[in-house]
Amino acid sequence: LQGREYLLQQRAQSKYHSGGLWTNTCCSHPMQGESFDAAAARRLNEELGIVVPLAFQMGVTFCYRAELDNHLTEHELDQIIVCKADDVALVPNPDEVMDWHWWPEAEMLGAMRDTPERFTAWFSQVVDHVEKQLTA
């Protein structure tokens, strides 16, 4: 393989917003008093069944706001977290994830450009921050 690949998930159709759209590997949704990296490890397990410990690289935080489907607005503080994973066993939770795919970077960026409606409202911002972090 040439270049970087990204593990993306397609959100379950039953999700209360953005169902069926492709997005980042997972969102951490930290609980009160929980660090972002502990939340990320927890959510990787809850969403994708990933239990192997991963070496997280903490990135920037940014504020995101978007009008979503179902007449919802999402406004949250996001923390970029990346890690390298060559071989990870996945057991996706069907309540969270309907599909997953390792996307080669060029293919993912092309799909985001050509068919942005296939991706969540926040995903392009996540990718921009990840790209900056990985090329710094």
C-alpha cells in the first residue's frame, strides 16, 4: 500500500442524526471527569469493538457547530486524537455502525470533494485538523 489510510465508520441508520453517513473512526463523548484519551478508548470499544490498547497522539481542540437532520443543531468542543494501527480486530456495534472501511487518503479526499453529502457535517473539519497534525 502507498500512503496513509483512514478507518472510517458509516453511522447506523437508526442513529438520531446523520444516520448512514460516513465519518471519523469514533467520537469520544467524554463523561464528567473522564479524559479525552480514556473516553476515546472506551468509545472505540463501544462503537467498533476495538479493545487493543492504542498509542494516542493528542491534537488540537476546536469548536464545531452545524445544522443537522431531524431539526437538530450540534455545537460541541472536539479533540483531535490520532493513532497508528496496522492490524486491529473490529467487532462493530450495529446500534452505532452499519459499515466500516479503510479509506486510502486520496480516495477519501476525492469522495469528500465529489460527494460531500455522503459524510457527516463535522467530518471535513476533523480531516483538516488531522491533516495539519500529521504533516506538522
